[in-house]
Amino acid sequence: MTTSKPRRSPGEGGVYEYRLRNGEKRYYWKATIQVGNERKPVVRRGFTSRPEAAKDMRAAMKQSDDGLFADPGKVTVGEWLDAWLAGLRVSASTRGVYGQMAKVVIKPRLGDEKLAKLTSTRIDAFYRELEANGSKQGTPLAPRSVRLAAAVMSMALKAAVEAEPPLLSRNPATKAKPPLLDDDPEAIKAWTPEQLDRFLTWADEHDPEHASLWRFAAATGMRRGELLALDWRDVSGDVVVVRRSAIPGPGRKPVIAPTKTRRSRAVALDDETVTLLRTWRARRGGLHLGLVRDPAPVFGDENGERHSPGNVTAWFIRAVERCQRDLGEDLIPRITLHGLRHTMVSTWLAAGIPVKVVAERTGHSVTLMLNTYAHVMPGSQAAAARQVAAARRLGAPTGDETPADRPHLRPVEGGK
């Protein structure tokens, strides 16, 4: 007498095999699951083994039993990005960066796609598209910007997995491959002192409207937002106090926010920079006395309003491009506005200024400073080696000593 195989009860579900076009074997599961107030069939594909598919099905059915299973079938990537950003608990500046990346880079390309159907293959194609023509001008997007887009995608999709009820069973971004950055710290773009001097001399004549800002940025190493948030009340003789940062807000207008480290710091000025600020203040006061009152921005427009951070970046890029045309790209390599900060740090460290002093000036941590700028201190190990060798020579016997004069050293045996 044969025993028939027991049939599955309705909704129990099952795991099935299928093949890709290249012949590779894959598995999917299908089950009837409680979604909200109704029971409906759910199918999930793409598993590489039967146990993996069965495990995911059991997890989904448990979520259904607990009332935590959600059907993401109608939710688009754009809709989820908006919901995720609205509930994100981060600083205003970070929210602005993530929101801009979602609005300008991610949503135009993936916004209308169903969240549930997003795969690592599709995300990889998205990254390659950004590398090819991801900028507003249709030119390649920088690897660092592509990686920022990847970070935003990964965080948003991870949140979809962790949501209650969850919208995804797993994060497809974890298997996608954004471009790698050059791990060599020398990839940091900075000018040599000679290159900086060429640019600033050129700017005095050909970009006088912004030359003082470029000189001040290069001398202090302040971040873009810190420069634009600086008021005259923050200037006291040969010291400026960095208390705030101006970040891009709605309509590209600057919004005042805390500094990146949420700490204030004092930045000492050399005599040349003090003279520069005095000359600049006199020039501003000649336009209108309101432009030099304590609450007025040091680097603002003719109406006393703060410049847009994006505009300042664009001005610097155009200035560098014009300088390259006049002097030659071999004499003036292209750097970003933030490159002036790198230039100041690199110059000070190469001159032997203690790392702690440079870190305090720029608002960096000492650890970050060492990890990022170690390459500009090529003589540090050599100098240390010379000091150790000198110390050893001082303790070495000269040949004129008697045995009693020499230090009594006993070799350590067996680790004792």
C-alpha cells in the first residue's frame, strides 16, 4: 500500500526552481500571506539555493503572523526616499546633502521604479550611468559623488528593511559595487606654495572681486561654510573665532548652522592677513557703513547678504579655469575650493608645524590629520630614526671607558 505525500494546507507556500537565460539555477517561493486586511499571493525570486528561499519564506510568513508584513509592490523608490528623509534624525546640513543627492541624482533615474523590484544589478547599472554622464552637464560624476549617492541609497534601503512593517526582506545595495576611491592620500588635491602664490597674484589682477576671499581662505584653512558665516563681530585684531557655518538651504540660499564639529575655535592671523582684512573692511565700508557693522558678514554681497555656497564654489572653479588658460595647466593644476584648505594644511605640516597645532587651527582631529596628511610629512620617520640613532650613540661605549664605567646589561633569555 502506497502512502501519498501530504498536501500543503492553503497558504503554506512552497519553493520552486527556475533557470536564468544563461542556464544558471535559481529558486523562488510563493505563498499566500496576510498583507494588511487581506490575504494575497506573494512571490519572491532570485535565491541561489532552496534552503535560502525557504528561510526567507518562513521569515515572511512569521512577519505575516505578527502583522508586520508589508507589500512594497506599489511603493516607488522616490516615494520611499521622501518618507525616509522626512523621518531621518540628522543635522540640517546632513539632511540638505542627502536631500540634494536624492533630488538631483537618484530620483531622476530610479525614482519611478518599484522599490520591491530594485536589484543589485539595477543599482550597479545606476552607478555606471553616473560614472558615464551623471552630472548636470552630462559629464562623468566624480567617484566621490557616486559613492555619496551609493551611501544614501544603501542607508535608505537598509531603513526599508528595518521599517515596521518592513518594505524589503534584504538590502539589494549591499551587493552592488560603487566605484572605488584611490586609497593613496596623495590623491588629495592641493597646490604647492609656488602654485598658490601664482594663482593669488593672478587673482589680484584678474579676479579682484573675489581675490580677498581666496587669500583669506588659503591663509586660514577655513571651510567654505565657515568663511561665509563669518561676521565682523567674529574678528578681533589678529584672531577670528569660528562659531557657525553657512550651508545651502531652500532655493540655494544660505542657512546658518553649527560648525561641522559643533565646536567653536580660534584661528590666529598673520600680519599679512590682518592687513588684508583691514583693507577689505575699508573697501566694504566705502560702499556702505552697514556692510562693516558687527552683525554684517565679512564676505557678503553689496546688500549685506551672505553669498550662496554654491555660487562661491562656481566662482572659484571659473577663476581657476581662467587662470589655467592664462598661465597654463602645468603651472596651475585644477583643485576645488576645499583644495585651498588642503593646501594650507599641507604647507603647514610640511614646514614642520606640530600636528596638534594644525588640527586645532582647522577643526580636525589629530587622528584624522595623521591618516589624511601623513604623506606631506615625508621626513618625519627619517627624523625620528636619526634621533633614536643619536640617542643610541650617546649610550654606546667609546673605548676609553673601563668595564666599570659601562652600563650593566643582561640579555633577556626565554622571555624572562
